[in-house]
Amino acid sequence: MTAPLTPPSPTFRPLIPILAGQLISGLGSHLAVFGLAIWTLQHTGSMSNYALILLAVNLPQVVVSPLAGTLIDRWQRRTAMAFAPIIPHATASPCVRSR
């Protein structure tokens, strides 16, 4: 038999809204990237432009990840959590050209 689940201890209660906010933010960010890539594919018909958008969004994460732990330790956590999702969108925005 498994033990019944217990509610989180009082020390973790402030963390629940932050985690919920991060979940919603991450979901919104991923849906925006997916929507941008699909929009690009539909309007240009070019699979290479579609791939370029996805590459531009994901490449910063791959390149910066090895150094991110050291940098994040030096920044305030609140600032890092607020601005980290902006970086992939900022790198993808120059890839979108108006018709």
C-alpha cells in the first residue's frame, strides 16, 4: 500500500503561485513560438524559413545553457525568471520579414 498524499508543507506554499505562473508563462511562450513558425510556413510556403524560426528560437538555449548556471547564480532570481523567456523571442523576431 502507498501512503496517502499529504499537502505541501507551509514552507512551500509561497512557491506554488510562482510555479503556476512559470507553467503558464512557459506554455504561452511555447505556443507563441509554434504559432510564429506555423504562420511563417503558411505565409511563405518555405520549409527553410520555418526551420530558421525554430532554429533561431532554440539555438540560444543550446549555446547559453552551459554558462547559464553560473550567470543565474549572480543575478537576482526574480529578474532572471522575468526576463529569461524574452531571449528566444528576441532572437526569432529578426527572422520574420513582412511580405
